[in-house]
Amino acid sequence: MSTRENILAAVKKNQPALSALPDISVFKVHEEDVVKKYSDVFAGIGGLLVSAGSLENVKDLIRKDFDQNKRILTTLPDLTDVAELSDPDADPHTLEDVELAIIEAHLGVAENGAVWLTEDVMGHRVLPYITQHLAVIVREESIVSTMHDAYSKIASEDYGFGGFIGGPSKTADIEQALVLGAHGPLSMTVYLIK
Amino acid sequence: MKSTLDHAALAEEFNKDEERVDWHDGALWWIRQKRDRSAHQTPQWEELREAASAIKSNVISNLHDYLIQFEENLKKNGVKVYWASDAEEHNQIVYSILKAKEIKQMVKSKSMLTEECHLNEFLEERGIEVINSDLGEYIQQIDNEPPSHIVLPCIHKRKEEIGELFHEHLGTEKGLSDPTLLTRVARKHLRNVFLTRRAALTGVNFAVAETGEYVVCTNEGNADMGAHLSEVQIASMGLEKIIPERKHLGVFLRLLARSAIGQPITIYSSHYKKPRPGQEMHLILVDKGRSNLLARPDFRESLKCIKCGGCMNTCPVYRKSGGLSYHNTISGPIGAILAPNLDMKQHADLPFASTLCGSCSNVCPVKIPIHDQLYKWRQEIVKQGYSASRKTFSMKAMALTLSSPEIYKTAGKTGRWLLNNAPFAINNKFNPWYKQRDMPDSSQQSFGEWYAKNGSKK
Ligand code: SF4
């Protein structure tokens, strides 16, 4: 027998009698104000939260907050006044010098401040991880209360890669001292728009 | 790196540096308190733990079918699947994947399984260099030591020691020990590693049978940096990492980081499903004792573990003895119940490295009755004749105490009274945990606090 068959046979023989899955639809949290909750939690985990209102305002904020002489990349065609449009055919290794990446999230999660991104909004899978600073546009109406709600929205959507990102890259491996910017972004800004 | 000393002897070594023990104890207790705050702020926390435990019970009871379903979906998604029954087979598979592409260097993110398999050593012997990219694991690797904690690999090290290692290996200024500056140096070095490695290996936190995707959680982003820049991506996972459906991730991702370090979610929870165009994705399903463990009704629940490290942070013995004293990749209470399944003789000492206080079971997000299992392993080990005489003595006393609720109650009270009023009575040669210490000092406070809180519940 092959290793596969051996393992499967042993598992089948040794696993106990079937026990039922629990009902997880009981996890319902009714947040009065998900936008406020999201904002508080995201700021609490070291993120920068800006109520921008509109994409037009985001442009002004980017001009004000980031050095236009450095490489700024976006996957949003509406933001090409302030950023270079990400080229889907580029070698991901050429993204090493990106100072700021601006992308739009599918949704935000109030209970933990995370945003949900899939590779189609990332442009390149590595972009939100390799950039020195990350900016994410979150539409207020896309914010959900908990991870359960997030997964009911994601449902059975097909993607090659997707990820929750809940703040700047961080580590506390040296004496539990918190350091933002381990390997990835040194900061993460969320621009809330209506 | 295998030690021939047992846990008590290694703990004794660790305890010689009192300042370090106190720091270690305090740092872990602080993390435990963060976990508590985070848990209390989460509505339906206990129901969540209950649900997570029930989902894992279902997984254990239906693992055969889930594995087949997962494999089918992986293949549909374009991922190559391998099965390995032990470390040797696993390591050979990784080696053959790399060899086929003539790859000589690989970057690895955190994976306790590959640590257990001694993959790095195996590949190095065959001319392949592996760099661990999690900062704590990187530090442990350059110091030639295994991780001492599954979530906080170098929690036993002081920043001055890390500064010294960086001076030696990365050329930093002598005496530099500022955590931010050291992290920046590592960042520069490791970003260059990510950019130049053609192969990346990651562990797996959760593998979804329904979709064939697997989820990797980190705070640093190192798994993603490695994987998304690689042309060959490899994931190694133990069979037990399966969960049935995508929606179940909601339950586990809510629990994991809160239980681990009191954070609402890991910064990165990455769902890998299909390779990028031009990239290869490989996934290795590893048994390494899991199917055996399934056959042990008393112990199979330990397969529910999601490796949050919560049981270590709260364990009074772990906090005072350090992870390396467990001479096993997975240390602490969970290590002490997983290790004897693999080699009862070699790990006969570990189930005795506990006060059986039950604090581990109280924090475990998947409700593994860890302290019950520790007690059952003790019985098993004594029955098989593997225990040393001193431990058998404590063990027998413990067995007598626990077998009678009345004696247990009195013993509990006496124990608490003694601890408060006559610590020297506990600090005797039959109790290895107090060997180096005359009197409980400041570090004892947290144990005292814990005792006051949990001891009274009994
Ligand atoms: S046994 Fe429970 S508490 Fe310990 S690491 Fe595993 S999941 Fe966490």
C-alpha cells in the first residue's frame, strides 16, 4: 500500500464515532454603530484611521501625507492623479521599492479592525505585504460586525489568494517590546469613504 | 541538540539565573492577562470555545472523509499533494521538490511541524540552506537553539543576548540592544532573503476541506513575503489541521490571536488557494503519529490543538522552567501531552512537569482537558515502567490524593495553606519546582495571584 492508503486506512480505523457539527449561526452581535466600532478598534491596534468621505478627498490626503517623489502604486484607476497604476504583468520582485500602495478592500470587520482583500484588488499578491506603507480604502457600508458576518459575505466566492490584514506588520519577539514594521508595512492607513 | 537531561534537571539549570526566571515568569503572565482582557471583551466567548471544540470533535470523527475531500479540492485548485507518514518521508519530499528545480536556498516561515521533523538539518546535510524568517525563529536559528515557545520562539532570551548575536551574525555595533533598532536590522537582512529565494515553505494553521484553501496566520507578514515572491511554494501540515468549511474559520480566527497574545486577530490571516501563474504550489500532509493518537480515546482530544500557546503562558511550571527544559519542539502543557504519544520512554518525564492546577484547560480555546490528559499519561507511563523513582513517588501521592475527593479537598486546602504560610514545606526535595528557590519571591506573586483566583474555585 502507498503511504496515502496506509494513512487513510489507519485514520478510518482509528477515528471515533461521528460527532455532529455545532450550529454557528448563534454568533450574532448587533453592533449599534459598526463604523465607530471599526474606527476605535483599528486605531487601538496601531492603525491610522482617516474619515476621508470621498475618493477626491483621499487624493488630497495622499498628497499631503506622503512624499510624491517616492514610488506610489495603486490598483484604483480613479487615483492615477496621485499614484502609478499597478501593472499586472510586472515581476513582483520589482515592487521592492514601493513606498505606498493604495488598494480598496472588499470589507472591513468592526470587531478586529481587519480588512478583507483578494488578489484581484491587490493587483499583485505581494503588494500589500512588500510595500513600506499601506493605505486601504474602506467603504463605510462594507463594514461588518464580526468575522462570522465577514465569512457570510465572502460565502463561496472563488479566489486564488485572499487575506485579512489587520494593521501594520509587527513583532514583539525581542523582549515583548512592540515594534511596528517587522518585514512588511511600517504603517497602515485606512481611508473611510461613504 | 538533543539533551540527555530530563525536564527537572534542565529546569534546575534554568532556575540558576533568578533574574531571568523572574523576567520570563512576569512576561508570560503579562501575556496571559492580555488574553483575559481580550476574552472578556468578546461576547459569547465561552460559547465560541464550545463551538471550536465541537467543530474539532467533528473533524476528529470524520477525518478520513475530510482528508479525501481536501485532497480533491487541492488538486482542482492546481496544488500538488503529497502524503508523509513520518519525518524522514516528509523531508525527502521537500528535498525532491527542491532538487527537481535545482534550488539551493529556501526561506521558511513558522512551522512547528518542520522543526519537529528537523527539516533544516536534513536539507543542510544535502547542501540546501534554509533561513527561518519569523524574527524569533531567526534569532533561535542563528543561536543554534530550537524555539522555546510555539508562538514566542525566543521569549527566554534577553535583549542584550540578542544584541550580541546580531553583532556576531549581522555585524551590528557591539552593545546595541534596542529592540526597534535590532528589528530594523533584521528587516533589512530578511527582506533581501525574501527577494532572493526561489522557494518558500510555510506551515498551515487551518486547512478547509470544503474549498481546498489553507490559512496561514502571522503578525510579521513573513509567510506572505516568502510565498508571494517564490516560484515554488511548499506547505507542510499535520493531518489534524483540517476544518470542514470556510465559515468555520470565523470561529477559529476569532479565538486564535485573542488566546495567544490578547490581540483581536493576527495582523495577517492569509488564505492560499491556487498558485500564481508561473508558480508551483505543493502541500504535504503529514501523519507523524496523528493516526495513532486517534486510536487513543484518552488522548485523542489533544489533536484539537490550534497552537495558540495559551496553555504555556498560563502554566506556572512552564513560566518558571522555560520551554527548552521540555527537550521537545512543542513545550509546555500541550507538548507534555503530545510528546509521549510519539515516544513514551524518551518523554516519560514531561507529564510530570506540571502541578495539575488546571489553568491550561481553563484557557484552552478548543477546550482540551489538558491537565486530565497529563494525569492519564502519568498513569500510563508508570504502568509501562518508564518513570523514575522520585517521580513515581510524587505520582503515587498525587494518585492517592486525586482518587479521593475528600483527601483532594483537604490536600488542596493544606497545599494552599502551606504555600502561604510555610513555603519551606513545599520547597523540599520531593518537589523539584522549588529546588533553586528558598522562598517564593516577587515572581511568586503571579503564581500567588493565580492561586488566589483559581485555587478558590476548587
Ligand atoms: S492545547 Fe489549547 S491552549 Fe495549548 S496551545 Fe493548544 S489550543 Fe492553545
